[in-house]
Amino acid sequence: MSNSIGTLFRVTSFGESHGQCVGVVVDGCPAGVRLEAEIVQKDLDRRRAVDQVGATLRREPDLVRLLSGVHEGYTTGAPVCMVVDNTDTDSRAYQEFVRTPRPGHADYPARIKYGGYNDPRGGGRFSGRITAGFVMAGAVARAVLDRIGVEICAHTVAIGGVEAPPCDPDAIRLLNRQNSLSCCDESSSASMVAAIEDARARGDSIGGVVECVVLGLPAGIGEPVFSGVDSEIARAVFAIPAVKGVEFGAGFALCRARGSEANDPYSLSGDTVVTAKNDSGGVLGGLTNGMPLVLRAGFKPTPSVRMAQQTVDLETMTLAELTISGRHDACIVPRAVVVVEAVVASVICDLGLRSGLVPRVMR
Amino acid sequence: MSNSIGTLFRVTSFGESHGQCVGVVVDGCPAGVRLEAEIVQKDLDRRRAVDQVGATLRREPDLVRLLSGVHEGYTTGAPVCMVVDNTDTDSRAYQEFVRTPRPGHADYPARIKYGGYNDPRGGGRFSGRITAGFVMAGAVARAVLDRIGVEICAHTVAIGGVEAPPCDPDAIRLLNRQNSLSCCDESSSASMVAAIEDARARGDSIGGVVECVVLGLPAGIGEPVFSGVDSEIARAVFAIPAVKGVEFGAGFALCRARGSEANDPYSLSGDTVVTAKNDSGGVLGGLTNGMPLVLRAGFKPTPSVRMAQQTVDLETMTLAELTISGRHDACIVPRAVVVVEAVVASVICDLGLRSGLVPRVMR
Amino acid sequence: MSNSIGTLFRVTSFGESHGQCVGVVVDGCPAGVRLEAEIVQKDLDRRRAVDQVGATLRREPDLVRLLSGVHEGYTTGAPVCMVVDNTDTDSRAYQEFVRTPRPGHADYPARIKYGGYNDPRGGGRFSGRITAGFVMAGAVARAVLDRIGVEICAHTVAIGGVEAPPCDPDAIRLLNRQNSLSCCDESSSASMVAAIEDARARGDSIGGVVECVVLGLPAGIGEPVFSGVDSEIARAVFAIPAVKGVEFGAGFALCRARGSEANDPYSLSGDTVVTAKNDSGGVLGGLTNGMPLVLRAGFKPTPSVRMAQQTVDLETMTLAELTISGRHDACIVPRAVVVVEAVVASVICDLGLRSGLVPRVMR
Amino acid sequence: MSNSIGTLFRVTSFGESHGQCVGVVVDGCPAGVRLEAEIVQKDLDRRRAVDQVGATLRREPDLVRLLSGVHEGYTTGAPVCMVVDNTDTDSRAYQEFVRTPRPGHADYPARIKYGGYNDPRGGGRFSGRITAGFVMAGAVARAVLDRIGVEICAHTVAIGGVEAPPCDPDAIRLLNRQNSLSCCDESSSASMVAAIEDARARGDSIGGVVECVVLGLPAGIGEPVFSGVDSEIARAVFAIPAVKGVEFGAGFALCRARGSEANDPYSLSGDTVVTAKNDSGGVLGGLTNGMPLVLRAGFKPTPSVRMAQQTVDLETMTLAELTISGRHDACIVPRAVVVVEAVVASVICDLGLRSGLVPRVMR
């Protein structure tokens, strides 16, 4: 396993779904950043299931405990370790999946890789619950970025077949917390809720797309060729369970455009170089160009559905039928919004330190 | 800049478009792998422009020179340094782009980042020419993977608006070198050629999509949570200039499916666990599941078009008009096919070493 | 700060002397290794002060809590997080050292580096207490190495001016836990105790030398040129507070020898290639040669002495006199023995994984 | 193999003793640093054998070729690749050592590690010749450090039994290039020459000690706990062939001192905090304290002696006698002086970038 990411702002994830806790160590955080539990808790609360349609019935307070790296309310430059305890776990169902792996989950390849020693309870390390650690790290990154005027906002742009209309970065910033789906368009949000309810009623699940923008980034952030801002963000976003695609700006749609349409002409806004549109999503050659960074992450439907599915009994090596019970999200997309923000924030904080944008001490 | 990728199979890229050479160091290559210049040359030749419709008129033999790490035709375990010289360069045009940056290229953010010291000739480090280094590294990785029965094949699935019909992994393997576009469907290929010719005639450019499959991978390769096979591949593929999106398996299309449709049921093929379909693209939870790994990379149109474009004169800080002359590809997608294969090969070789699949000495 | 070490067996240290806890995350530990709290506790207990002459009066049970990565008594392949709580802390004295830094401690450079935000209580991250984390990681590494027959034993070879006679590796293994000083020679041990008592009586402190041997290593471990076994061990050992020198085999004494004396002639022991003596300390060109690995770490005296010392008042920028009270070790060398073993074990485990000696799953 | 070192200033070494060339890639060098071949050549010339008593008869011009990363005499921010060609190689002798490995060399463990595929000619990757690459990287690092007033000077302090008297940092700076031994004391230098001549006449070899100082470093450089300035330097210095010990400040001698003697009292020099003496060698807790950084590296005698030595015939697995002919240094210490400077410079440049001391663009 390789549970660290980042070069100067280094995030190390640990913990399992049904173990004692889920946690994270953030090493390389600048000293002098205001950080109290409440700041982290706010993001953790956005990730929680309560209030959200179609979300798991697992109910945990997810109270962050700051174990190190903070003194008198400020980061010290030392590694920040944070944990949330697992309190509402029910592991009875999972032993079955060791023998008859769930389609769409990592049960089977994990069994092969770890020789059967991996913790199967709640999916262990492969559970979406580990993203609580990502969120805590992201909250630290955001506290840092906040000091230099960089802001990260994500929103739900599609769920199932429902797509919200395009929304410009400034509007996203204002509207992305207006409803429990983090959708900036109220009418689309209502349709999305209906789609989720419908999926849940059938015992099925649906996926969707989260868009994330980063505002306030100057040009020149990113470390090409292998640590370009797009490369590093893509790596981090694919670490979120269920992500199957990542695109920047107009993304795959650009593949069908002509160069004369795809290029963003340079222009001026006062003394600032801008582009007349932003189909590149603010990234050229792995470097930010001063426009808002825009990316989308595509989430497949959560694989735990209540319908009978075909699998293999790994003991007898015969076909078997599996029906999953338990408490599962019919759609994890709304809860993933803050997770996308978090991993993007961590990457931006790291690249910001690498380029000198983020100082080592915040004075 | 950060020009290395990989943990155990570590690729370090160097060189500029119009400097003396483009090169790469591969550190961590297992000892005992047959490697001669011809093996690398074969992939380099696939990347060259000759024969290809719409490709640059720049003509260089791109002959690889193996500078280290090979003794008597076998890798020694020492770093393998390889270079190709730049011979056909014409840098006159590029000084202009320092002052009036080209839309869609990295001229502007690179100038900001490197304080004007970056080499502007031919785009310097931001040129597609640096992918010659990726291809050389990939050829080494493929020589390694070949010894353990892992094969990597990419093909062109879309150019401009033309999309080739789906093609299964075994067919890709047989057909992806049948034409100069690396398209497995001859009829689509003809339409793609027409689309490229049309774009070139207009002085415009078009993009497209490359699909890549990895055959022969066992289950359990990948190092979650941050070095899952999808995370690491995405990072590497986004380092290829012009890539704007990466997806695995059914990718973004999965976001619109139901879980009951999206999940790939497990099945048996003799004694081997397989899935009945492969919408996951062979990756679950960052781990391979034993099915072919399938990914797609979306390329925007090459930004060098011969039409007048709006930009900014960075000296006077006024709007300016820019017309790019020079020798540019109207469509780089066909030449990118071997580049995608190469970076995927490097990542798989690295993850194979990390998991123990690839031995440190090939005996 | 950079609190991680290792490439495949990656140790991340966190926690402060007077914060809530000291801890460590071990990422990359093979799955299937028997690991229970008792195994780790045994090494932690060896590091504790109790029983040891001249040791701090700070008394903490240092009970390890295994937070993740272990399931049903075996490692799972997931990161192992372990903490010990800080319970017996008295931070009153330390605020003074922010203004008048202690000679020989990191108070002054840390204040400069972290802009005054570093946690000064008990020395914060610069306290010897953080080595409790190293010891926990080392215990995991030893559990792994134990499975493949590799053993790590350190002993005290000098304290103050008292030097123990040379001791061969097999004897070290038998004798290094026979007394509280971890000295293999009882007579030297008695003199060392007297030297420590004498230093303590004067309010002074003394240093010493720890020698460490690794038994059971095959030839060929190490990753030259920059991750040779000597390079990686030296890096790790210098992370232990108070270490000022590291040498392998005959070390600095070899600088005065002739080549004809210094070289270890090859010989045979049955079918095994051995060397007739081991002045190289088992390492040639960064690679193990199959003989016991032998290294020595030199520790300066602990800088907290009860005598008046000259320092600078950083507020008034005038000379000042400082007298340190509090509970400090008169000699930390005996307690450092298990710490040296621990960091060496972590490095060997990492290099063992990198070379394929240590499997990813222990079956 | 692992041939890279550094996090932001990343040095990758390649090449073999008798291959085509020895080279290095420096990635992460700040843009805007004046760099021409002459600057690098000057250090390479100091490493060459000519003029030096007891040095190898191998005569190569060692002319650096700058392959990338420099444009119009300034670094661009792109990776700097540099090579020197191997021209005067005679590989006939080395095949013998594959079968009957040389005592004190890496022949035997390398054969085991690389399954016999390693390049044996001239010792391959294990030859001192690869330090030409270290020197080129060091020259780049020094060009960077020069811009911020940091200077690195090493000198020979012992050869065989001859020890030069202590020399303060400012004197080292003035005197360390006054003779071919890089010894700051002329009288000691003469005795050292005699000792080398004597060893050579016997067909034997001798080692020695190099001391290195870094001047102009502010307090607070280093990234504890695992990338302290001492940890990182030790790692790099042990990568130089034949180094068997590294110590900082008074080093191992401190182990015999009392704390009241060992501590360096703080004092003031005008408005600057200094220490009254510098037994710590300028490093406390892994951080520089503003005093000159002082370290010593102990070199064993070069293992190639012309006397008969006992070894093992690895084909027949019987004892054998080996007599090495060929062109070898009787003492490599004087040539190693610039190599120690080089690796220390690379580490300081890296840590300087990590702490913000070194800017990413030199304006």
C-alpha cells in the first residue's frame, strides 16, 4: 500500500472502515496557520450522511481529535495528526464477502493482493469512510490557502441522468452550499433528489459528476512534466473510491472541437492577463494560467445494491448469487463534493509550497 | 520542475525541443532484460511524423543512443540513459511568442513561472517533442513486461467528430498497427484521414481520443490509496501534452448508469475468476482485477493553428493579433498512440515491481 | 518538516514531547505478520527510563495503542498507526527557553525556522521522547524481519571515557540485554554506571557509543548509489537526537590503515562465501556482503545540565545566564540502544522489500 | 538501484566506469542561474588525477557536455543533463574479477544482487569514476548557492597516519586549494605526500579524512526529523565510494566529553547570535544554527593493491589468490575533496529550496 501523497505538504492516510478510527497525518504544513478543531469539523460535517437523501443510515458524530502539530491554536510546523473514531459499526455481513466477493467492490482483488489478510469489515481500507481522513487533511490545506486568498469550491453537476446547467466559478462559490446536494441549481437539485429516491426505492444506486473550481491561483503553479497541476490533481482524485474519470476545462468535449475553437484567446482585464473563455480549465502545459482551475470527477454508482448479483464462491470455485443487505448510500455524489474539494486543496497546497506561493511560515 | 515519475522503476525526462537532444534516464530497471537499440528504435519510429497525414514537416531520424545501463545486450540493473539528438530545428519564429504568447500553449504561464528564463525555442520543455523520451522509457518498460507476459496496446478511437466502433482487447492487439492512424477500424480510419486533411487545409487542427489496454495483468496490482493503478496512470497520462481527460472502463458514461447495470458480475473462465463484462476497465479500488485494464485519454486539438488569434503583447500590455507559421501537426493523436502506451508501460512496470510481480533480476 | 523515511516500508513520525501523544504510521508493512501490542510494548519498555541509572524521573507507562492496520492479530497490508500517550508532563520550565535558548538544544534554530510557532514544551518535536515512535515502528520492522531470519542487536560500547572490549556479533546477541546498560561486558558496565552516577552527582551529563549488528542478511541488500545500506542507515541514525557520528565496520580507524590491512580477504565457510575478518562492517559499495552488518553511533552528552550556562536573551539581545532544572537524563545512551536497533530495523525492512528479500505477503 | 537524491533539487546519476560516459541530471535547479561549461569544468578538473601524487595513470580530459537545461548561459528551470565521455578505458583485467572477486570492492555483492548482469568493466557503477557525475551536479548547486552567499570548502585533514592541525573555517576557504592535496597545512602536506609515495612504492594504498565546511548558512536550514541537515548530508556522503564514517563538529570525540564541556554557549557578535565555540559543527536537532557547518568523512584505503590477496573462485568454490594489476590510485583522498564539496553542495541546495532560502527563480 502507498498511503501518502504530496512532496512538501504530505498527507498520510490510515484507518479502516470498522477499525478503531480513520485518520490522517499532514506533514509539512506551514507554521503559524490558525487551526482549531472547529475548522476541521465544519468540513467533516459536510461529508456526513445526516440530512442527505439516499445516504447510509450509519450515524456517527465523526468528531475530529487533533493529536499533534497544533499549539495554542496555531500550527507549529510539526506533523498534524487527526482522527475520528468509528463508533457505529456492524461487521457481521462482511465475512460473507470474503468468500463471495461483491461485484464492483475491491473485495476480490484485495483478497488476492493481501493473501486474505486484509480487514474485510466494512470494506476495510477500500471503504468510502477513509475519505474522512482526506477531508481532515483538506481542511488543513484550506486553512493554509485561505491565508493567501485561494479558494476551492465544488458542486454537483450531474446525478444519474440529471445534469445541472453550467455555472460560472463565482456563482459556484456562492451557491454550492445552498442545498444538501451541493447543487447550484435548485430545479436540477429537485430532479436529482427524485432520481436518488427512485434508485433507493428500487434497491439500486446512481452515480454522477462533481465539478471543482479553484479561485485565486496565480499563473505558474504546477511542476511539469510529471507534477503538472493536472497530473497531481488527477492522481489525488482517482484515490477517491468510485471515481472513473477526470477531465479539465471542457475536457473530453475538446476532443471533438477544432483548434481554432478550443484555444482560449488571451485578453486583458485591467492590467491582468486573462483568457476570453476558459475551455482549458485554467491549465496549460501542467501550469495554471491565472484563470480559475476547473475540473470534473465522474463517480460510478455505489456498487452496493440490494438486488441479487452473480459472483463466484472462491472456496468452491463455482458461480454463486449474492444479495447485499446493510446500510449503503444510494448515491454518494453529494457527500463526495467536500471530498473532491479536500484532495484538490491538498494538492494545491503542496504545489503552492513547491513553487514558493505558499510560505513555510505564515506571519 | 519535477521530471521524474515512478518509485522503483523511475523515469527522469530531460531535454528541450530545440536544444541538443531529448533524453531520459530509467532507474530501477531489472537486470537481465534483453535491450538493444533496435527495440527502442521501433517505438521511436512509430512516434515519428513520416507517413502520417497532417503531421509536422519536421524530419528527424530520431536515432536512439543508449548511453548507459546496458552491457552485452542486457540491462545491468544500472540506470539506462537514452537520447535522441535534435537535428532539424528552426527556432526563428519562437522569440515572437515570448512577447505575444500563443493561445493554448504554455508560453505565458511558463514565462511567469520561470521569470523569462525558460527556453522558448520550439516550446522548450513544453513541446510534444519531449515525449520521445517517454517513448524510450516505455520501450524499456515493455521489454521488461514482455518477459512476464504483459502487453500494452493503444489505438485511436476518435478523431475530430469521427468515432471508431468499440473493439475488444484481443482485436486491438491484432489491429492497432494496421494503418498509420493506429485505428482498428479501416472505414473509420479513412474518415479520420479525411477529417485531418480537412483541418489541415483550413490551417486548423483537431483532437481525438486514444484508448489503451493492458493484457496479461494478474489481479492485485496497484498500491492504494494514493498509488492505485488508476491514480498512477492518470498522473502519467496527463503529463502528455494536450491531454484534457482520462477515464477508465466505461468512464464518464458510468455516471449515468444504475449500480445494477454498472457492476461487472463475477464469473468463471475455467479456473480463473473473470467478470462477465468489463465496464470497470479492470480496476476496482485502485487494484487490477485480472481483466484487461482499459483507459482512454482525450487530446485537445494541437493549439498551433495558422489562423489569426487574439493574444496580449506582454511588453506593452495591449491586445495583439498573432498568426503562427511553422511546421505543426494538424492532428497529433495518431502519433500519441505509442506515447500513451509508453507512459502506461512505465507505470505498470513500476507498480509491478512494487507488488513483486516483476522480479529485480530476470533470470 | 519531513517526518517520513523509507520507500516501501515508510515510517511517518508525529507527536510532541508534551502534546497529547507520540506516534507513528508504518505504511507498506507486509500483510500476514503476527503483530500484537505485546510485541511492540516489549521494545517500548526497553526504551523506558525506569531501573536505569541516571535516567529522567519522568515516569510514564508508555502503553502502545494499535489504531489501525492489524486485524485478528496479523498485519493487513494497511498502514499501522500506533500511539503512546503523554501523561507525566510538566511544561512550566520551557517558556523560559523560548527567550533564553538552551545551549546544545534546538531551541534557537527551531524558533528561527518556525517563526516562534513551534511547540516549546519539553522541546516539542526535538525531544528524545519522539523516539518512542521510532521504537514502535522498529518493533513492526523486527516482527517482519524475524520471519525471514534477520536479527538486529545493539549494545553500549562506550560511556564517557569507559570503553567495553570488542564483542563478536553472536555474543552481542546473547549478552546485550543482560544489564540495564545493554553492555555486553559486566565489568565495563559497572564502570559505566559509576561514570553516570558521577556525572549526575555533578549535575552534568555524559555521552557514549552504541554499536549495532544485523545478523542473517544475505549479500546484495542495498540500493546504490544513493540508497546504499550505509547511506540509508546513516540518514536514519542521525535522526536520533544527540547522534554526532556514524561509522561502519572499523570506521574511522580504517582511514589510518593500509589497503592491504583494511581489505577483508574472501574465504569459505562450507559452501558460503565469507570474509576472514569484517573490517568493512558487512558493507561494500553500499551493498551487504553476507557478513554481519556492523555500525556504531556516537552520542554527545545530553545537553541539559544543571550548571549555569551562558546564553542570549533573544528579547533584549544581551548575554544571559541560564540554569536548567527539571527531570533530565544524565546519560541517554543505554535508553538509545533500542532506538538504534529500531531505526536500523526499519531501514533494513525497507531495503529488504526493495530488493525482494522481504515478500509483500508473509504466508 | 536508486540513483537519485534530493527532493526539490534532485540529482540523478548514471553511467559506468568503462561505458560510454558518466553523467548526471539535475532536476529542480532554479531558473536564472549563470551556468556555463567552464564553471562545471573547473570542479571536474579539480577531481582529475593529473598532478596528483599516487593517482591513477588513467588520463581523460573529462570535458563536460551540457546537454539540456541551459539557454543563453542561464539555467532555464528545466533539468540540466551533463556528461563526460569515457575515453581511456582498458577493460581486459576486469573479467577475471567476476570469477575471483576483489576483496574490499563490490564485485561479489554486485554479482549476487544483479545475477551476474552488472557491468564488471572498471567496476561499472561501483567505480569512483561515477563521482564525476556528483561533481558536475555539485558545480550546479554551487552556482546556485554562490548567488545567496553560501560557500562550501573541503580540505584534507588526514592521510594514513598523518594528521594536519586544526584549521578554522575562514582559513580553510583561503588555503584549501594551495596544493595538490588540498591540505591547508604545507608541512603536513609534505608528510602526506611522503606517506602516499611510500604506499605506492609498496604497491599498497592508504586512506584519510576530508573535512568540509559550509559558510554563510543562516539558522534553521534542515527538515527534521528525517531530513535534518546531518541526516541528508550523511546519506549523500556515504554514497561516495570508500567512505566508512561521517561525523559532525567534534563528532565521536564528543562521546567522551561532559555535557558542560560539549555544549556551545550562545554569545553575540554584534547583533548576531553566535556560539562561543562550534563543537556541534553548526547543527542542532537537524537544523543549522547559523555557525559554519562542519563535517568529516573518513575514507578507507582504496582496495586495489598490487599485493597478492586471498579470494574465492566463484565457479569452483575454492580459495584462490588474486593479484590486481591495472592503474589505480594509491590514495584517492585528495581527489575526493571536491567530491565531498559537491555532494554537500547538492544537499544544501536541496534543503535551501525546501526551506525557502533558495528562490525558485534567481532574478
